[in-house]
Amino acid sequence: MFSVPKGNSRDVEEESPFLRSVAVMGGAPKLTPLSATPKFGKAPAIGLPKPKIGLSQSRTSFTVTQEWTSAAAWDVKSEDLELVPVDFPLERTHREIRCDASEVAKRISDSLKHLSIDAKYDNENAKAKCKTMECVKFRIRLYAGGENGQPVVVEVQRRSGSTSSFMRSCRAVLDAAEGAQAAAAAPQSGAPKAIGKPGKFPPPMKSLGAMKCLQSVSVPGPTPEEEAAMAFDSAASLCKSGKHDSVVLGLESLCNLTDPLKSSPKTSIQVSKWVLLGHETHTTRDDITAILNMVPDEEEEDLLVVFGQQKHFAVMALANALDMCAKDGCLASAVTEQSWFESSLVPSLLAILKDAVDSASNAYAAARGLSSLLSSSNATLPMIEENNGVETLKMAHEFGLQNHDLLASEAAGCLESVKGSH
């Protein structure tokens, strides 16, 4: 309690706070009364101005750029590896290897070449981004497990695509990083993959309808020919869709329908004929070549990914269809009778082959298509020579020898066919 002493005649005055002047930031604009606001134009901003430092001054100073190269070998030095951050959750798909970092990186790059996986390297940050022929994307990163750089931690991280396909590639890469020899990738030509001892192939798979006990059983529903027609109609309609994801789905479906290992030989041959030789209601081959010749805007990164998927499945579907029609024998007459092969198909395949640095897998599929054409008709060679295709094949072969075994093998086969035709 506050007590006033007795006998004091002076009044007690309440103390008032002492007001001081507050200096406001010198650059602050004065507030403008509403009456002074101009009738036209934008009213001046109220409050303090934005500072002229940081992101508003220069965005480039805050961006981190990475240099990705398509070199033949991954060049990583032990002193460039970063330590595994404390409490950093490594992926389960990682291994610790007690070996020099440069040797581990070389083993990995050699395995990617033998597996025919597209790879680009960032040597400074010890990173690699990879893409398989099944359109599975994953990253590889090297860390130092201790202050002395040992052990070398190899982490593989899936970004997109089939999980089962990723695990096959991941195990092969990690085994190779430890020193195991990576097995070569199987050619995507519809031939069964060898297993076990050399020269041994798995027995051909038969459908249930081929069993003798079911031959006399009538099954209601569409026939295999009708099912193939409905599947092709659905895929071809999706390829004409205005939605990019639907186009990807339609092209991927065509890849499966033209592959005898994923459908049936009869279905794959019939669909391949519809794709290459024409169809009554669908212009699928024109739609596919239009996708191959599309030049997307580089500023739209999301669309670049989608267009890349479309291009990949489009060239794979063409390669499958050309292979099946060449084996069926119907490709020879079509090359000479239809101008589409000379005006659209061969130039498109050579353009993809020329961009082997961007996608060796697409270039391999294009080389497969050219190989089928060369083996079917002598009229293909003048088409290739008119578009400077021989030099393109040589460049693709040299790139494949350093980075992609399947591309090197297929391009070498095309060059042999060219020499044999002269």
C-alpha cells in the first residue's frame, strides 16, 4: 500500500511517463491521406518499403547448379566425399565398401555401361542419375563413412518407375560396387533371356487355352482376335488424347501389345501391322512420328518429363513393331510401297540416334528399328544415306562403346548391314 505522511500539506501528484521522440526509418514513405490519392492509377503502397537485399536483388546468387556429364567413367576422389550427416536416414538400398572411392565409382560406371543404363555424373558432388530402358529413374550417391574416408557408403535411391525393375538394377549396381562382375543387359528384341548355363533357355510359356483337355471347351466372350482389336483401339484412342498422361499410358500399352513376351505372338504381330501398315480408323503411326518430332519448351520442366516418357515409349513401340513385321515378312513390300517409311520413319529414327548423348536407350531402340528395316528391304539403305545416316550410326557406335553396350552392339550390326549392301 502507498501511504501519505501526515502533516504534509502538499498535494500528491501522479507521475506521468516521459515521452520521447521515436525516429522512423529514413526511407519510409509518408502516409498519403485518402483525399490526396489520385483518381487514376495505382495508389502508393502503405508501410515500409521492401529491403533491397536478399532474394529480391538477385535470385541467381541463391541457386545451386550441378554439372552433369555423360562421361564414360565416373571420376570421384576420396577427398571430395562428404561425411554421412548425423542422424541422416540412409536408404535400405545402401552398402558400405572398404575400398578407394575412385575404384568404387569406376566399378559402378562400368556396371551401368554393361547393364545399358543411361547415366550422367556429377563428379564434384559424387552423384549419378540413371535411367533404365524400362523408364525407371534412380540416383546413386557416395558418402564417406569416417574421417579417413572409409568405408565408402554407396546409396541408391529410386525416383520413379517400377519397384521390381528398380530392385533388379539396384542389386546389380551394388554387387558391382563391391567388385562382382555385372551381367550384360538382355536385348529388347523379343527373344527369351538365357538363364543358367550358356545356351540354355527357359521353356516357352503356354496359355491355359492351349491345354488338350480344354480344346473342346467353349468359353463365352470375345475371341483373341477381338480382344487384340479392342486393346489396340483403346491404346490408339489414348494416343490421340489431349491429356499428356493419357498419351503416355496409350504408348506404354502399345509397347506391351507389340512385345510377344508381354502379350502373345499372334497379338503382337497383328498390332504391329496396324501400327506400321495402317489401320482403317486410326492414324497411329502418324501420331507416333509426330510425338518423336515434337520439340517441347525447355522452360516447362514438368512437361519435359512427360514428353520424355512419351518419346521413350513411342520409339520402343516402333522398334517392337518393326521387329515383329520383319520376322513376319510383311515389312519388305511395305517399305517400297508406302512413302511414310522414307518421308517420316527413317528420318525420325536417325534424329533419335543422333541424340544418343541425351538418351542412349532411345538411340538403342532407334538402331533396333533401323536394323529391322535394313534386314528386310534393300530400299532402306538409300533412305539412310540421303539423311547422312551412316555417319550418325558411326557416332552412335562410338558413344555406345563408351557408355551403352546394347547401343554399341545394335549400331555395329547396322553398319555391317550397310557394308554388306554395297
